[in-house]
Amino acid sequence: MLTIFRRLMADDQGATLAEYGLLLMLVALVVIGVLATFGSSINSMYSRSANEL
């Protein structure tokens, strides 16, 4: 993965709109996955904190 990232950084042609769109989609999928995994536990943590206040 690191070698792929280095190769992309060394490429001097520049990224196209499609490449930026794919990167944005990848980031969005990671965020959605994290929220789906930890969403309920984060929600309960905030609820307990609010109830204690």
C-alpha cells in the first residue's frame, strides 16, 4: 500500500476528477464503516455523560 502511494505521489501527470471522486468515495466508505461499527457505543457513551450531568 505504501509503495502504491509513493508511486502515485511521484506521478507528475496530476489526478483527474475521476481519481479524486474515487478517493472521496473510499474515505466516505471508511467513515460509514466506522460509524456503523462504533455508532451505537458512541451514542450510549454520550447518553450516559448527558444523564450524569
